[in-house]
Amino acid sequence: MEGTKENNKMREVLIDKVTVNIGVGEGGEELDKARQILKMLTKTNNVKTICKVKLPTWGIRPGLPIGCKTTIRGKAAEEFLIWTLKAKENKLSKKCFTKEGNFSYGVKEYLDLPGSKYDPNLGIRGFDVCVNLKRKGYRVKLRKFNKAKIGKNHVVSKDDAINFVKERLKAVVE
């Protein structure tokens, strides 16, 4: 049948973006090492993340760089997800998913990734991967003119995101 939801191209779930983040908690040499690791893993440039709140017990204040992040889109994003899920043994928890259909997970050490080599100058550091999913037609929410809301039947749900991970990324969700 042509009118079913399964055959509708507008219902297809797509990767909007993948954000990779390394939190260091301080600037200087440790932040530079984290930026090198992130560049090595993603092969893209990254930006420093700046602290917005004051936490005297941690010794941070607004304006200090405390981490770095990068955003990956398109085919490279899907390849990066498949690669990093191998470090998690292709398993994710249902707790990783939000009700809006996004999900995130952490990799404890970048050395867990297949093909990565230890560099004694960089040390051992983990990172977080945050994935935003969308459907075609999502742009109407972001455009400058004629903005419109996404209908509740068109928003990516938690179940849609779990099915996407199972089918497209071949991961197990427990």
C-alpha cells in the first residue's frame, strides 16, 4: 500500500547532527591535549567550550574555557556513530534516549575505539557523543520566514529513535 506510514519518505528518521564533547574542567595544556584527541578522532576542527556559571569549589568561573566540542553532519556522522558504538560493544541502554528522540552515550577511553593508538603525550581521555535525529520537513521550524511548528505526529519519538538505532546502526538497545 502506498498510503501507509512505512512507505512515506517524509517519515524516514535521519541524523541531524552528532556533537562530540570532551570536558576537561580547566584550560591550558590539558585542554590542548583534549583538542588534539578530538581532532584525531573526528578529523574536523573543534571549538573551546566556555564556562557560564561560577563554581568556586571546582575553581571555575564564567569565561574560562573548560572543554571542547565539534559537530559532525551527513555521511561522516553515521560512520562516526557506527565506529564509536563498537567501543560500547554495539549496546545502548534505554536510559540513553530522550522522549524527543535524541540520544547520547559516553566512551570512557578513546583507546576503546578500534584502530586508535595510544599517544603518551596525549594521555587517556574519554568523550561524550550526543545525537540529534530529525525527519524531512524539520526545516519549517528553523527557517526565517513562515516559521511553523512541527506536528506532534511528525516529531521523532523515543520509540522511533530506538528503532532507528536498531535498524540503521545495528546496535542492541536494552
